[in-house]
Amino acid sequence: MKELLYVISLVMTEKKDILLSILFGVVTGLAAVGLFASSGYLISKAALAPPLYTLTIVIASVKLLGMTRAFSRYGERYFSHRATFSLLSHIRVYFYKRLEPLAATIFQRYRSGDLLARIVGDVETLQNFFLRVLYPPIVLVIVFLSTIFFTAYFSVAIAFILLIGMVLTSFVIPVFFAWRQRKVDQHVRKSRGNLSTEVTEFLYGFRDLKLYQQLGQKKKQLMRMSDGYIQEQEKESTQHILGESVNQLVSFLVSWFVIALGAFYVAEGQLDGIFLAMLVMISLTVFENTGAMAVLPSHLEDSRQAATRLFSVVEKEPLQEGVDEREERKSIFADGEGIEVKMENVSFSYPNDPRPTIDHVSVTIPPGSKTAIVGPSGSGKSTLLYLLLQMYSPTEGAIFFNKQNIDRIQEETLWSHTNVVLQKNHFFYGTVRENLLLANERASDDEMKRILNKVELEYVGLDDAVLEKGENLSGGEKQRLAIARVLLRKASLWLLDEPTSSIDAVTEQTVFQHFREAANENTLVLVSHRLTSLEQMDQIIVMEQGRIVEQGSYKTLMTKKGYLYELKQIEKDVFTM
């Protein structure tokens, strides 16, 4: 229920609308009971041919109550729905603020379709929390108790029957059917999440399914999942309808008992017959409000599970700090100076993967040094870089920047002092200029053109279009454009993950020369499976299966004739064949 407390705290930001919704809801319920009670009394009174002024007063009361009910119903709907829409807005903003710092690693824990189902479906489910869960019981209890006290003035026994009916229809029956439906609801939400996940993956992989002629089989799988989801929804609807039907049956039985007992009291002279129709109309009307209670447990369970699924995504608490602390921590990254990076006995495993991707790695990267991390594919090189970027957190060990633990540094602070080129770099729909300005919004056109010339993209214009994800760019052009972006930034730490894997050897040498010039006094860490230009690195870290197997300068490692030497020999043999 902890997650629902978050929702309640967000609801309470709209106190005014909540109080007005309850007020108008109570007025609506009491006006409805009063309207039908007056109608029943009017029918009985008119049969006795009373004076005209008596009928006039009762008729006027009926009209007044009818108008009151209509206006209060409008007010209740208006304020309750405004509170609901405000609640959804607060939930989305709150969720986004918590999700945004986790964006770099969120897809390691959740599939994109599942995450989409939570963000869209579960947020929409929470719209029922206020309308169907929070305030209906308050309105019902106030209206019911007021009606019971009014009825007790005429007959305590009939008031007691109404009280029993309220307990049965408002609490006992809903709780019973909610208990039966709980498992069904879990299956519905699970089926919906699975279907959303598979549909999203189907859309992402449509081209590959087409190429490998597996489209038909995937469609059949989706249809089976869709049919299963529909069946679960049908079970859920059946339970809903059954619960409401039993609730209505009990309310009619209560009204029948009111008629029978009232008729008995009239026959015994214990009740004036003129009030019998009024009491019957009251019993029929007051139970109209129990319909909301019949579905309340179901909506409560829906809201609870939706809140649990939603807020479990952002359960990681962001680092809290004051202004002075932020300024102090930023000072550990002095502009223009190299950064010391130290890893002490660091290990890391991906979720649900028993194998360690990084296995007890300890390394020191001096400030202003140039370090290359090499090794075969799958050795953990890129993961090591992601740990330095705080995209993942070590399962063991610690990472330090300038002797400051990475856990005490905000991601934004670290990223603002880092130049990064990853294996996959995103390009936004727009122009080349707009994509370059992401790195430095103050860069001039001349500066951007000069950088494009450095990475041999002189033929590309700043106003040239870039399609979504850079679909109109080749692999090499994407990498060079990503390199151009980092060359526009002024940062103290360079983290480069296979920055030239799609670039030809000649252009690669030119790009590395620009890297060395731009990062002259900065700390540079290069991850690469290529073994070129290693001679100019201060130290080389050789990794295999998540461990460091060799470490030292290029000359030292080649003289040692160990793992790096063997890799160089293999590379030489391949390229001389």
C-alpha cells in the first residue's frame, strides 16, 4: 500500500476540488432521497384529498429537490473530474521526474513494451482511484447515516433493516467478490503487459521477421496472446456483472422487507399509513448509491497494482543534496584539468545473469593520461565504460573520480564534464546544425564547419536534413558526426567506445590525431577491439572474460610477449593474408 500513499499525497494537492466533490456528492445523494421521499408522501397525501395549499407546498418541495439534485450532480461531476485530471497530470509529472535520471539504464530492467504499458495503461488505471475509490465511500456513509437517522424517527425497525442492507451491499458483498476477483485481475494485467511487450517487439522486428519469413508465425503467436487477453477480460467482466447483480438483488430484498414490515406496522397501528410509500421510496433510492461500492474493491485492487507496477519502475531514490553540496562536488572536476579515475575491486553482473560481466577489476587511470582498453568481443570493455558513466552501478567494489566516490556524485555533474562517444549514438530528426548544437549550443556556424572538416564531413552542410535515428546517414557518417559533437565540447574526461569501428583506416588515423590534440591535458579512455595507434597510449589494459589479464605501456607489453603480443600477431596475420 506504500505506492497508494504516493497517489493519495498527489490527490491531496487538490484539496479544494476534493472537498467540493464530497460536498456536492452528499447534497446530490440527500436531494435524491428527499425527492423520492417527498414523491411518496405526495402520492399518499393526495389520495386523502388534503387542502390545496398542502399539496402546493409538497409539490414545490419536490421541484426544489429535483433542481437541487440536478445542479449538485453537475457540481459533483465537474469538481470530481477536474480533480481526477489534475491527479493524472501530477502523476505523469512526478513519474517523469523520477524516471528521467534512470533513462540511461531503464531498458536493462524492463522491455520497452512492458514499460510503455506501465506508463500509459497503469497511469490511466489510476484515474479511477479518486472517482471510484477515494470519495464514494465518504459520500455513501454520510448519505446512508443521514437517511437512517431520518427513517428512525418513523420506525426504528425499518431503520435497522436499512443499516443491515448498507453493511451487506457496501462492505460484505463487495469484499467477497473482490477476494474472488483478485486473481482474475492479476491475470488481466499480466496478459495486457505481455501483449503490449510482444506487439512492440513485433513492430521493432518487422523487417527481420519479413526477411526470415517468420511473419506469419509471429502473427499467430500474437493472435493467441490477444485471444487469451480477451478471455481474461471476459472473466473480469463476468465477475463485475455478477457482483453488481448480487448487490442489486440484496438491495431489492431489503426494499421488500421494508414494504412487508411497514405494512405489518400499519396494520398493527404502529405506523401511520401515509408514511409507508415514503419509506419504501427511501429504501429504493438510497441503495442506488451502493452501485459504486459494488465495484470499489475491484477498482481499489486495480489502483493498488497499477501504482505498484508504476512506481516500482522508479523505486530508486534520487540522490538528495543541497546547493552548497552541489557546488562542492562540482569543484572536484576542475575545467581544463585531467581527472583521476580509480576502480577498486569492481564487479558487475546484469540483472538475471549469473555470469559476472566485470570480475574484480582494480585499475588506476592517472589525470591527463591516455588509456586504451582492448580485448576480444564480450570481454567487458564497454560495460566498464558504462560503469564509469554511472549508467550501471557496481555490484561490488567502488569507483572514484579525483578521490570522490562515484556514489556521491550526481550523474548530471559527471556527464557535464565528460565527452562521450558510444557504439550507438542517437541522432534526432532535424538538421546537422541542430544535432551538433546538442553538444554546444553556443557554437558558431564557422566553428561547426571547421569541426566537420576535421572529421572529413566537409561535404555535409549544416542545413542538411537528418532523418530520425540518422537513417539517411551511413555507419561511418554517423560515427564521424558523433565525433564532431564531442570535439565541440570542452570537458575534462573523454570516454570513447569503439569511436572509429565503421571508419576506414586512413580516416581513423586523422580522427585519432584530432582526439589527441583536443584532449591534450585531459584524461582519455579509449575502448577498442582494434589494436592500431596503441603506441601513443600511456597505458593499455587488456581484458578477457571480465578480468584484466595485462596492464602496462605498449612497449612493456610487447616486450613481455604476452596476451597483447599474441593479439597483435593474429591481427597482423589476418591483414597480411
